Amino acid sequence: MKIDQERLKKFLLDANLVTKSQLDRALEKSEKTNQKLGRILVSDGLAKEEDIVKLEAYILGIPFINIEKENIAPDILKIIPEPIARAHNIIAFRKNENNLEVAMIDPEDLRTIEFIKKTNTSLSILPRLTTQESIKNALYQYQKTLEIEFGEIIKQDSSEIKHIKEDDSFEAREELQKVAEEIPVIKIVDTLLKHAILQRASDVHVEPLEKEVVVRYRIDGILRDVMSLPATASSGIVARIKVLSNLKLDEHRLPQDGRFKIETEDYKYSVRVSILPIFNGEKIVMRMLAEGNKINTLESLGLSGHFLEIVKENLLRPSGMILVTGPTGSGKTTTLYSMMEILNTPDVNISTIEDPIEYRMPRVNQTQANSKIGLTFSAGLRSLVRQDPDIIMVGEIRDNETASLAINAALTGHQVLSTLHTTQAAGAIPRLIDMDCEPFLISSTLNLVIAQRLVRKFSGEKEKYKPTPAELKDIAKHCDLERVLQFLKDEKSIDQKADIKDIVFYKPKSSPGSTDGYRGRLGIFEILPITESLKNLIIKKANSDEITACAVKEGMRIMIEDGFVKAAQGLTSLEEVLRVITE
């Protein structure tokens, strides 16, 4: 079911939905970006999505349906599992005897229709075309069914959960073991994890309070309350997670770290567990790491143009060090994996020391650090150098010894990739000097520093606006708007004759089923190549402000400028950039 582009163009013009010049520009953009014509017309604000989809439905002879305000019965909604519905934008919304009506936005996605037919052999699948907003609203209803399901589990099973006194006796340990294997506790923990995966949570927090247990998920970097459980559930949940993670059941006074895996037909996750004693019991934080995920490209992370070229040029250098900096959760490791994906060819030997191994990479020798047995980053790095590597990736430079070994490895002809906790790119250099690394060795080995943060991306429709003079004045406090304007001109995102007042920004449109108009994240970056002038500053032990000032003169885009450029390109909002930069 492919849409005939010529017919679509003719109908668009006949229906006066767009002018000839608008259509020509959209066609040119469609060819350049390989996006569908209809999607470009909608994203550029030239036509309403519903009008385009109705037209496509008419051309294909498929009925159009708007399910934005339709409440779908949970048993019908669940015929298509949520991961499939989200990944392929397809919703089961009506069933009449053996006929199942499904709403979709891609009429060419025949593989998904075939998959649904195979898993529901007794049903005839009737496709209907719909809008993105309709799909979004229906996806939101999956959350409601999960909450209903969870509520039922709590009502049915929380009364059966025993409250265990926390002591060190053998009897208490035995009782905890029994509770951890009881059906109510297993159901609660399984549902918590399933809910987290379907919500795309990166972390799950289980926090005991005086009268309840609060469950929070971190989704796209934002921590959200999702559930309150009875206080009596706390000891059972902790015991269950300790059993899964192979931790000591009777240890309630010391922090413990562990891990376990969960696997179904739809997903495979590695879960990193941290348990910390607090006043009201033990707090659990679980980091959810999806296995088998495709590694992102540098372009999909948010790097583009001249700055992407700088990164790729430095990756081609046979030796030296590339550092990625930023706070915890800023996507540093993901960027390292994207770089290793480029470097991972049959003619090189790549070895890593990581904690944890977040992605499995074929042909890369990945070692898990384990401080309990003495396999620290420094010990692992010392061994890796004897493994004849061409490229070494160290998960994090945390101490003087690791920093010294990484610099020596870079000096002896290896390419070294690693991360460092600093707020800006220039801050990596004083940080290494603080770790007793010699400035002349840093200047000889360091090729590139990348600083980054993650901002939430727009999802669905967004609306344009031009800041008022007062708002522009406020924005100017954070960065040089003239530089932002020049960067936009260089990337051909704005007319060459445009002025500051012509810069357009965007904000998300509120819509049914959408909480805040964002989904997924993208990076904002500071790319700092080490030039001759910067090497001289490093040898003189210059501070980070002096290094930044020199780099800016040489064309570096500071992080907030990169964020504002991406906001003006319609990828995120100004508010989101400022939230991340000023945190």
C-alpha cells in the first residue's frame, strides 16, 4: 500500500491545501532528508496533519478514523502489546466478532499487520489510517490499564504481605527468604519492572517513607512519582530484589550493590541494583539497561556539521586521547560507544574496561571492573596495555593512577577514549592537572574534549513563536545571540539576511494523551579540539576560563550556544536548554 506521490501532489493542489511554491520547497526538502512529503508539510506548519492523512486515506482507499477522544476497552487495546504499538504506531481499537480494526499512521507497514495476523490467527485485521495525535492518546491509555492492573494487585495481595522485623537472627533470614518467594511480592516487583520498561524509564526508585512506599521512575531525565504502596510492602520488595540480585538478605545496615537480568520475548534488560539504608528502611535504586539496543550514530545523538567533522577527524588519528565530560546521566558512555562503533573494523583490536558494561559490542574485548576482587579501572588498564590493543576505552578516569596510565597508553601509540566528571570541556584540563598529570604530557596526548548534556526532544506537534524584545534581552544574559545567529546562518537554518529578531523558537503543543510534549533525548555539546595555542596554555597551567576564551576565539561553540541553535532548529525548547544548563 504505497501512496502515489504524483496523485498526492495533484490532490494537494486541487484541494488548495498548499500553494505550488510551498509544494516545490517541500518536495526539495523531502528528497534531501528522505522524509515523506506529507510529514514535511505538517512539520513545517503548511498543512494540518488530519487533512494530509484524510487525503492519503482517500488515495489508498482505506477508511480514516480519529480516535483522539475514544476510550478503548483494555482487553482490545492489549491485543497489540504496548512495545509493538509504540514502535510501529499501531493501535487495536475496535473488535466486532472476528474483525479487529487497527489504527495506524504508516500504510506501508505491512510487516506489522502480518505479525498481528500471525499472533491472532482467528482475527481478520482491518487497517484504518489515523493521526499521530490519535496514536498518542491511545498509547496513553496503556498507562491507565497498567495502573488499573497494579491497583488490583495491591488490593488483592498487599493484605497477604507479611511485615518482617529487621534483625540478624537465622529465623528472620529464613522468613525473609520465604516472603521474597511469595506470589504477592513477586507480582508487585514484576509489575513495577514491566511498568518501568513500558514507560522507557532509565531508573526505578523505591523509597520507604513513614506510612507508605513511594515508587518513582526517571523518564527522559525527569524523576516522576508513579505509585504509592502500603508501608507493609517495603520489606517484601527489598527481600525480593535482594534475592534476584544475589545480595545478603539479613544485611540492613550497610549499602549493597548487585545486578540481575529480566528477559521476555519483547525485551531483554540488565538491571543494576543499589540498596542504601535510610531512616525508614532501605531505599532501592535500579538502573535499567536495555540489552541488544542498536548503538546510536553520532548524528542521531545531536552532532552535525563542522563539529561532527572535527570529532570524526580526531577519531582517525592513530594515537592520543579523547575525553567525554559531563555529570552523571549526561550520555557520556553512549557517546563513547558511538565512537567505538565507527572505529570497530576488522583491522584493529579494541579493548575496554567498564563499570558496568552497558552495551555488548561484537569484536570488542569488554572487561567488567570489579573493585571487590581488585579489578579496578587502573588494574584493568594496566593489563589491557599488555593485550596488544590499538584502541583502549576506559569507562571513567576517577583517580591519579588511572589518569597517569591512560596518558602513558596514549603516549605509547594507543588511542584512548574515556570519560571525566567536569561541567565544561575546558575543565577537563585543570582536572587532569589536579590528578598530578604533567601539563606537558597532557598537551602531547590530549586530542579532543567533548562536554555534553541531554535535553528532551519534542514529540508531536510544536508551535512557533518569536521572543519579545524583553525575552531576547533575557536570553542574551546566557549567551551571545549574534554568535547563535551566525551559527544558524552557517548551518543554513535561517536566511542569510536575517536579524536577531527573526530567530524563531518553538514550544510543545499540549494535546490529549501527551504529558508535556517531549519524548526521547538528544545531546547538546561543546567540542574542544586541542590546537597549538591551547597546548601552550596547558603547559602554562591556564585555568578553564582562559582555555574556553581561547577556544571560543578559534570557533568553538559553547554548550548553551549549541542548545540555543538546536532550539531555533525546532529540536527542543529554550526552557529545556536552560533547565539542563542551569541545573
